Amino acid sequence: MISNLPQLAIAGLASLVLTTGCASSVTLNHYTLSSQAIRDRGGPQPEAFAQSVGLGPVTLPDMVDRPQLVLRTSEHRVILAGSHRWAGPLKTEFARVLADNLVHLLSTRAIFSYPQHGAEHADVRVSVNVQHFESVLGKTATIDAIWTVRLVDGTQRTDRASVQEAVSDGSYDALVAAHSRALLTISQNIASTIRGGTAATPRH
């Protein structure tokens, strides 16, 4: 019985090595949101916006602002897609693509993302609070956001939009693409608020 202990120890070690090897072989997939405004540049270009825009802060629910994609499976249940992750912090990804969209929708390069230098002193300041960023694999991608546009004279306007995009298939690529389209619609609404909020403001 005693002489079998070394073999048992070796067998246990081999099993541990195999298990560790299997665990370390899991492939991580990384995803990024993309600016869809660039894809829509075939039509007439919008009039250039003459004022600078400071974007931020942009906030998301803590539940989804994590490395893994968060999938809703029922009304009361979500799961983490362990091997499917955002390439960077979701809040940073969201703000980056929103800024890119606004550059094209407003035809201006004067978009400064908080805390970038110039954001706090811009002519127009935009804060965005994302209420819901929900993912249902193979079905829908939903973004619900509230934003406030503040002008230099202290006036402000708050708007809200809830956008749901259908996912074309059961892949994670299709899910992220649907979120990018939903973010474009949110961006278009924010651009409309910016233009509408400044249209009646006299220029000095």
C-alpha cells in the first residue's frame, strides 16, 4: 500500500497539470463598439456646427461597466459572458464612439471628451447618463440614455431616448454591431438637442 503512494501522487499531479492546461487554453474574444456615422457619409453632409462641444461625464450602470459582456437571460437574471469581453472599459468605449459620431453628425472637430483639456470650457457641454445597456444574445440590443445640454449662458435642456435594435444572428459580433447602431441613434438624438438648443441662442 505504501509503495503505491508515489504513483498516486504522480497521477494526481498529472491530472492537475491537464486540468490547468485545459483552463489556460480558453480563448478570450474582445469586442469594440464602432462609429456608424462614418458609414452613413454617402448622403449630403450636415451643416458645420460653429461652437465647441465638451462631452462628459458619460456614466453607465456598474452592472454592465465591467470587462465581460453582460447578457440578460430573463427579467430577473443576467450572466457574464466569461470569454467574451470588451477591448477596453465599456464606459470609455461608449464615450469614444459617441464623440466620433458627433464629429460627423455636427461636421466639426471641436468635440472635447471629458476630462480632456478644453471640455470644461467648451461653448456647449453635454453630460450623458446611460440608464440601461442591455444585451439579449440573438435577439436585441437596447440603450436607454438621458442627456443634458448646457449652454454658456447657463440655460440647459434635458432629453431622453430608448433605442432597441434587432440582432441579426446569434453571434456576439452581431450583438455588438446592434449596440453600435443603437448608439448611432442615441448620437443623432443628442446632435439634434445640441443644434436645437443652440439655434435660439444669440451669438455675441
